Amino acid sequence: MDTSADTEPTSEAPAPIRRMSLFRALQTVISVAILIATLFTVWTPAGLFSNNLIKRMNFVVLQPGEAPPQPGVLPSPTPRPAPRIGLVSGHMGNDSGSVCPDGLTEAEVNLKIATLVKQDLSSAGYEVDLLKEFDSKLYGYQALVLVSIHNDSCDFINDEATGFKVSAAKSSTYPERASRLTSCLVDRYAATTKMVFHYNSITRDMTEYHAFNEIDANTTAAIIETGFLNLDRKILTEHTDLVAKGVSAGILCFVRNENVVSTPTSSNP
């Protein structure tokens, strides 16, 4: 029997087809090689971390949706809020405080001093709030420090009724901070004004001052009576700038953590 018709066909493709497949495979390899080389060039440290690329990446992350800056121009950083300090102008918005025979009131002297203190501290770069005696902002008030400014009586008491008083809260969450604020105010105020510290005549109205229980527990606070409106009237009314600088220096001593000696108290003369 003739079996030539039953011979199985070969599995190999014709030579032209094999050459075409090989050519396409070679094209693919070359294309991949070119792509890898291009990517390698882009992702080298010089390309990846170039100044322009970093600037553009940072800008997109920090301020999405805005056009990238021009080369050499960095986006402006968001400014941080200035540290806050609170000042209470004694009796302001409530009553006149002590009233002298000629009509001079404690409230107006307190306000004049507090206004100058605010100017000093603002010039030093702090955000300063000037608050009323019973200001609603005192509830939960948060700041580096709060100082209430007052003065003593217009009445003549005796020849010793001259000088200033300072007190922090009788019971403070952070007594070491309160003690340091007291020491700073006493030291700097005495050095600036040359007035005497009356540590033995501090009253409960000072140690239990109402604002101490209203403000945030993290706000260190004190009250200062800058003088007596009788024997100290001249320095309080004619050299108010000096009085204010004494208060400002004491506050800055505290917030800047400056060196200061310990201060005597009514129980530690």
C-alpha cells in the first residue's frame, strides 16, 4: 500500500515566519532596554533629588491644588502664632477701686500702667490681651502667664505704707511656676523702681484673687499692687513708664526663664 499520503505534517513553521517572530522578539527586547535605561536616568540620585524636583514635590504636598512655584522660589511657611500673655487692668469695667480726695481713681492708674505694659510686651514679640476685672475671657483663659495690675489705698495709713506687693495663687496646680513668677516680678520690679517689697502685708484678696480660680490650670498667674496711691503717688502718676517697665521686666523674666533669686513671703521673712 502507498503510505505517502499518510505522512504527518511537520510542526516547524516556514523559515520566513520564524525570522519574522525572531525580529519582533528582538524589537521587544530593545524597547524594554531603552525604557529601563530612561527610567534609570530619571531615578538616579541626581535626577530624583534635584532641587527643582524636591521643591515641586514639597509644594504639592504642602499646598495641593496650587500651581508649583517658579524655579528658585519656595512657598511661604505658615507663620506660628506669637506666645500669648494676659494682663488684667484692675477694676476696669467693674468699679473705680480706691478713690483719692481729688478724684484720682485706682482704676485709671491701673489702666495707664497696664496699657504701657502691653506696649512693652507687644514690642518684644508677644500677643497681649488687655482684660477687664471680670472679663468673660478669663474663664478657661490660656496663656504663658496672666498678671493682674492693681494699686493700694489713697488713704494715709502710716509712714510705712509705701512700696509694692506681689502674690501668686495660694493654691496653684504648679506651685513651682507660681513661685518663680512671683520671684521674677518682685526682683525686676524692685530693681527697676527702687521700691520696697511689702511681703508681710499681702492679703487674702491677693492670695485668693478671683481670676486664679477662673483661668486654665496651665496658665501661671499673679497679682501685683504696684504702689500706694498716697505715698507712692508721684512715681505711679508721673513716672508711669518706669512702673510699667518694672512689671514688663518681671513678666519677661518668667517667660524667658531668666535667672532670679528666691523671694521672701509673708511666712518666710
